[in-house]
Amino acid sequence: MNGAKMAWFDETLHDGIRQSLTVDRLLHREHTGLQELTIFENRLFGRVLALDGAIQTAEADEYVYHEMLAHPAILARKAALCSGPQDSLDILIVGGGDGGCLREVLRHPEVRATQVEIDARVVELAKLHLPALSAGAFDDPRAELVVADGARFVAETERRFDVAIVDSTDPVGPGAALFTGEFYRNCKRCLKDGGVLVTQNGVPALQGGELAASHAAFRTLFADPAFYVAPVPTYNGGFMAFGWATDDPGLRRWSGATIRDRIDAIGLETRYFNAEIFSAAFVLPNDIRSLLRA
Ligand code: AG3
């Protein structure tokens, strides 16, 4: 492709700043009935999935995001329960149709995972064009996929989970329902005692209001509202924030040694996450801390 004819994908998620990636090969584009879906290949990021113009995931760095969504909470909860391989852990995933989060969750042999994704087309097309994301996770007998509205599911289900992970889009369009106080309250209702809610909470440098709003809601609902961070190059703007909300304040305070034992117990191999990052990721710089004071 020569420079003059180069096709670009313009991500216009943030008002006032735009990220552009070359579309080296367009693999799929459709309106699913719920959202505009695009899958293309980029020379630096590999295959990229975008929904309504916002990049959701890219092969090159999805592991950072998906490992950080899944492992800190699951390992901490296992440590708290002193659970052995025979005890099962119930995990809820809201969103995450590409399957990357489910793949990481299922690396824990003792989990049973329920994933509630609103758009079946995201699952189908990600399986087809981004097979490395789910890597067979949807066929795992420990996983159940429910195609439904996650906000409604958490409001109505009688099931209770050890860990609930919200792998949402940004709070624009259909994703907005997954950032409200009511949604977080319903997430809490379907957690077991001492369970933990983990959310993707945007890039604080560009979406500070989102972080402040989630924090304000978390603190009215949970004894230990917190955030942790990781840089995901695809999500332009520096650190990505992850929400952590639980009534068990001990969960995020497990030592590196305890987390390492839990990692070693299942031979968990990760490309970004490790036992030291478990503690380090909760250390927030002052500019992010001040968003939580507002
Ligand atoms: N998770 C979406 C991450 C948010 C992207 N937004 C951003 N750049 N602020 C979507 C699905 C990944 N499994």
C-alpha cells in the first residue's frame, strides 16, 4: 500500500484528540443491529476490533489488559478463601465478547465462568477473525455464554459470584448503562460475601470524569473502593484504570509472596502480570489520586 492510497481508521472516542491506525487489511465491517463493528489489520497492533469507532482490543497488547482484568481479583479471592484446586470459584464476566478475558479467567483450573455479552455478533466475528483472543475459551465446558443485556442480568440473577469482571466498552452508547450507580449496586448484589467487582475504567488522563464517577459510586456501596493501573498502548493516553470494589479490604493487600504462591500453584504463565505487579498496580500517582478526592 503506498502512502497516498493508505487507508486509515480514525478513532474518535475522545473529544479533541484522535488516534489513527493504518488499515493494512480490512477484514470485516457491519452494523450488528446494536453497534458498528470493524475488524482490520494494522502493521503495529496486529488485528484490531473496533465498536462504534472505538478500539476495543488489538492482538499486540490485549494480553496486558486481559491479564490485568482477570488475575489480580481471582488470585486475591483464592488467597482469601484459602481455596484448594478442588474448590470451585464462580466468575461473572459482563461484556468481553472477544473472549480475551474469558481465556485468562479459564487459566485458573478451579473456576466456573459465566459470561454475559449483549452482542452475539461480536463473539462470532472475534472467533473468526481474532481466534487468538478466545483461543477456544468459548468451547470450554467450564464456560457458559449468555447472550443478554449485562445490566439486566445483574439486576435479576439469583446466582452469586466470587468475582465479577466488567469488560465493557466506554460509557458512550450501549456501554453507558455499565457505569451507573444502579449497575454497580446490582453487581454488588450478585457477589458472594467478600467477593470483588473489577471494571475497566478508562484512561484517567482523558476520561478523568469517568473514574471520579465510578469512585463516587463505589464508595457508597463498598467498604474498599480502589483502582489499579496498567499501560495498554492501544488505549491512547497513558495508564488505563481498573476499578476494584469489595467489602474485603484485605484482598488487595496480599503480599507478593502470597500471590506468587498462588501463581505457582497453577503454573500460571503471564506476559505482563506478575506477583510484584499485583501490589504495584494499586500505587497511584498524585494526579490520579486527586481525581478520587474530587
Ligand atoms: N474493553 C474496552 C476498553 C476500553 C477502550 N477505551 C479506551 N480507549 N478508553 C473492550 C473489550 C476488550 N476485551
